[in-house]
Amino acid sequence: MTEYRLETMKVLSAFFSVLVSISGLSLIGLGIYALAATHVTFSGQTWVSVFMIVMGAAVFLVSFLGCYGTMFEKRGVLLAYALPLLLLVLIQLVLALYAVVHQVTVQVGLDVAWQNAYDRHPKLLRDIQDEYGCCGFKTVHDRAIPKTSPNACVESPVFGYNRPCFEVLQRGYQTELRVLVISEFVLIICQALALLCVTVMYKQLTRREEEVVAEERRPLLHPPDQPEEGTPVVRA
């Protein structure tokens, strides 16, 4: 029964270790996707995307320890796999919770980013206005490009848009963030299941080793009955 359970956990651990590898690659892909998204880049939260890429690479590399330790039933390797994976799962959980909380403060972040671009990078705002068909930030006259007059963007033959950019940027940013958060939680669940399987397999390997050692010590602790003194020994 013990061997059957061990083989079952071995298969499950190997399966989830492969999933952990895939989750690492997925994190890298999500980070690259977020870096390419205009809403995320403009908001100034590119460090989150870079952090996801780094975390994805770390998860992918750690997953190889899980595959090796599972296939060859190495307890030390499984332990070296489980501890870093637990740390990575906790870090990803904190990052996902931060992203959820950050959704509430997106308005402030976008306002600061728009002001910074208005003062230093007006070409960026011009590209955003042209890409999303909008003028200004909260109103069509709010820090719009060109700067020549408050109505310049609305009356421009190049732009001439009649809606502000804030709602478009906010909606796009929250959509991108929602996709990232949901994907991150799915990956965290996969990694947590892999961690659970490896922990159970580690305990089963420990129990099997203890049983083997106990079996080897049994003849030493309980030697076979010796003939009493004076009892003749019958020889063949």
C-alpha cells in the first residue's frame, strides 16, 4: 500500500512540476505582455512587469529541481525545491494582492503620469490622444496637446476628438490589470498544488526510509533464539 501511494504521489508531483515550469514561462509571457501594454507603461508601473519576468524565470529554473527530485526520489532535492517554491509563491501572492489594492489608486497614478508627460514628454500624450481618439485628461481641455490654447486639441484638424482620455486609459489599465491578477492567482494555485504534492511525497519517502532502517535493525535488536547452555547441539 505504501509503495502504491508513493507511486501515485510521484506521478502527481511530476505532473505538477511540469505545470510549475509552464507557470514560470507564463509569468514571463505575462510580464512581456504587460510591458507592451500602453496603459501599464504610461501609468509608470513597469517595475511590476519586470518583476513578473524575473519571478517567472526563477520559478522556471526551480521547477527543474522538482522534476529531478521526483523522478529519482531524492529527498534532499525535493526539499531544495519545496523551500524556494514556497518563498516564490508567497512573493507572488503579495504581488497579486498589491495589484488588487492598486486598482483603487489608479486614478491618482494616471493623473501623476499625465502631468509628468505633459511637462516633459508632450509627444507621448500626442501619441496617446491619436491612438485612443481622445483629447486632454479628465476633460478635453485638461492638459491637452497641442498646448497652444485650451481648445487646440478639439479644434485641431489632426485630432479634433471630443472625449477625454481618462476613462479610456482607466478602463484599459483596469482590464489589463484584471487579466494579470486572475492569471497570477491561477498560477499561484498550480504552484501551491505542486508544493502540496511534493510535501506529501517527501513525507512518504521519509516513512519508507524509516521502515527500511527499522527492518535492517530488527535482527540486531531481536536476535534468533540461542540454545540454552548444556543443551546438546544436533549436527547433521
